[in-house]
Amino acid sequence: MSGQIYKAIKIRHSISTKLLKIVLSIYFAVTLLVTMMHVLIEYDAAKTDVSAELKTIQRTFEDSLAQALWHLDKEQLSVTVAGITELPVITAVKVFDLSGNLLESHGEIQDDNDRPRLINDAFWHEFSLRFKFGQELQEIGKARIYSSDRIVFDRIKLGIVILIINAVIKTIVLFFLIIIVFDRLLTKPLGKLAYEAEQINPDKVQGSRIVINTDEGNELKVLEAALNAMMDKIVASLSELDALNKNLELKVNQRTESLNKVISELDKKQKDLKSEIVRREEKEKALLESRIEVQASLDNLKLAQNQLIEAEKMASLGGLVAGVAHEINTPVGLSLTGITHFQYLVERLEKRFKDGELEEEHFEKFMADTKELARSIHISLQRAADLVRSFKQVAVDQSHETIRKFNMAEYVEEVLISLRNRIKQTQIKVDVRCDPTLTINGYPGIWSQIITNLISNSLIHAYKPGDVGTIVMDVQVKGDKIAFVYSDDGKGMDENARTKIFDPFFTTNRENGGSGLGMNIIYNLVTQKMQGTIEVKSEVGIGTTFTILVKSDMRGSTTHSR
């Protein structure tokens, strides 16, 4: 049975077979690559020789072809072309005049393009035909001589066959040499090692030894020594295990007695614990009732907060509508005026035409005036369309909190368009610093509300009517986050107001329209909806700076309810 097991292992799992496959695979791949490279080199050299022969044929026959073409001797031209075609490297010949018209053709022609390239195994060489008339050489036509890859391959065919036979012979010899070497150095010693290991009696490990006949110091001898050392360790481990079993029985008896005492004590403590559980259940019931009341109060507060936020959003949207309506009034008014004037020009032109007074200069002036009016009306309507588009995008974003990809610089400008009417009524300048190519994935509606609330906060609290100032919005990329820095140079805040700025209903200017919710809404949007941070720095008489830091890509972020 041992021999059968060893034979199965040798056939299906032999290391030498695996090594042989790997070595031969690598050798075959290298041989194939070298053979292909050799064939390509031979092909390139043969093709170069054929190309050189084509040029030699040119030098040999170009005078004869030129003389026949100059004298319009078609018979001589045909004989010369046919003679060239009989050469071993030539498959076809064509002769053209200066206009490209074919004068003579002979042979099998597969490529008739105007540029030399390999098509259907054909390639060709073209040269000009010149005839010396007096002291001057004149070009009188062109000749094209064809050859093919078939001729090139016929020249190197014998060399390729010899090269392949040589590679096959070397591969066969290497195959048998590797089989013999692997069998003597690896397969037989490993089989002997497996057989010796199988003959060891587990009940008589002590004194057993594995011995194989191989060279001292090689890997198999190291494996033999390791197996013998392992058997010695097994013997020692068995002796230690017997001693440990005896000690273990003694310790088990001692610990059984201790465990019985512990169980008695646990029974007593269990009774006390049951009494404690009853008392705690009564307390938990009372706490649960209190928690339900607190949760109801918290739900009511969240509902009130959401209603206040929605009211603030609708108020912001109302301001947006008013601002856009004021902005769109000017281009629409200009367009209406232009249309009215255009109608007047058409009526005047029609009257002159009916009265027979229409002259060329009148029509030319009408065309110039209408072109100018059309350009003016187009500019005004384009401006109105841009305003409507910006209003639609900002309004949709404010009413739907959805994530989308948008250009930050362009979106800030669209929000400012809706606030332009309000800003125009002050002496405040708004400076936006943002990379025009910056694109993020986020909540555009939230950004619109944040920018609107910050500007409204500055106009109400930071500046008095008639004050001159500057609001700066600086957007920077910091790794995978966006830093939005908003600053004004208004009157600033003291430390007490700064610490309470995000508290709901806290305001320092309630008599001028401050609700105390704008900054609280911004804080909740940044920290809860966008999971970012917001910081405020302010000094009295210098101004206030808000720094908002959020992710530039909000897709996949876990959001919390406001």
C-alpha cells in the first residue's frame, strides 16, 4: 500500500513535474521570442536587400525608359518594361507621364495608391525619368517598379526552417536532460524520505530514525535532520504531558471543593440581587415615564425649530423674488422700448413704400437702424433670460435640499444677483475670491441660504445706513474640504455677543429687523446637515470673520435631521 501511495503522489503531485513545466514553459517562451526576433531581423534584412535591388534596377533601366519615352517609342517602352518585369525581384512595372496618366503597365499590380505602403503583400519604388536635352535635364515622366513580400519570404524560407528545426532539437534534448536530473536529485530521494516516514510506528517513536542516501549538506539532508529532531521533541513532549496529567487531576479535585463553596455564596447573593432588581425595575419605570414626557417636549421643540427655519427660508425666497423682479425690470423695459421704436420704423417704411417715396438711402437707413435695435433688444432679453435662469436655479436649490455638482464661483455670483437690489441701496462692496474652475458636490440650496443670511446679518448689524465698507468671501480648497471665509469690516462684536451669536433668538438689533434666527440657522445647516464646522472671530471697530469648513464632496455622507 505504501508503494501505491508513493506512486500516486509521484504521478499527480510531483514537484519535479511542476518544476519541469515551469522551466520548459520559460525556455519555450524565450526560444519562441528569440526565434520570432531572428525571423523579423532576417525579413527586414532581406527586404532591405530587395529595396536596394530596386534602386539598382532604377539606375540600370532609367536611361532606357527615359529615351523610349522621349522619342514616344511605345514598342521600345513596352519591351523595356517587359524585360524589367522578368527580373526575379520584380512583380510589375508602371510608367506615367508628367500628368500622372498611365503610359505602360506590365505584371501583376496589387497596389495603385499614391503613397508607398504595404497592401496585399506588395511594395514599390518610384523614380523620375529625365532626358538630357541640350545641356539641361528635363523630367518627362515617372516609373514605378513593384516587388512583394512573397519574394522576401522566399529568400529567407530556408533559414527559417533551419532555425525552427534547431530550436525543436534543443528543446527535446533539454526536456530529457531535465527529466533525468530531476529524477535522480529530487524525485527518488523524496520518495525514499516519504517511505521512511510512513514506516515509523507512532507507539515506538523513541529510537526511530529516518535515513536517506543523498549528498551531505543539501536540502534533503536538512529535511531529514529536521524530521528526526521533531521526533525527539515529540518523545520529550509525551513525557511532559504524562506529568502534567497527574498534576492536573490533583488541581481539579482542589478546585472542585473551592467551586462548591463559591456556589453556596452565589446562591445567597442571587437572592439579594433579585430583591435589588425589583427595586430598580420600579425606578426604571418611573424614569421611562419621565423620558417619554421629555421626548414629547423635545419633539415639540424640533417641530417649532423646523417651522421657524422654513419661515426664514420662505422670507429669504421672497427677498430673492423681489430682488430679481427689480433687476429684470430694466432689460425688459429696454426691450419694450426697442420693439416700440422698431414698430414705428416699419410703419414709416411701409408708408414711404405705398406713397412711392421709398429710396435706397431710406431702406439702407432702415436696415442699419433695425440691426442696431435687434442687437440692443437681443442684449436686453439675454440679460433678462440670464436673470430668470439664475433665479430659477437659486429658488429651486433653496426649496429642495439635494446634492448636486455645481461651480462654486458661478453659484456665488448667481446668489449675489438675487441680493443685488438690496446691496445697491447701501455703500457696501462685495468682493468674491474663488477659483473660477472650482467644482464641488454639495447642497447648493444650503450654500445659498448661508450666503444670504451672512450678507443680511452684515447689512443689519455690521453697518449703519450710509456706511462705506467691504464684504469679502474667500473660498479655498484644503485637501478634501472647502474653507469658506466670510468677513466684513463693520463695527464688530464684543466677547459677550460673539459667544452668543449662534444662540436662537439672540440679536443685537431687533428694532431694525433682526430676528435672532439667521446665525442659528447657519450653525445648524453647517454642523448638522453638512457635518462641518463654523468659527467666528470679531473685534469691536475692526469687523467680523466667519470660517466654515465642510467636505467638498458630500455624496455618501451620513446626514442628521435638523
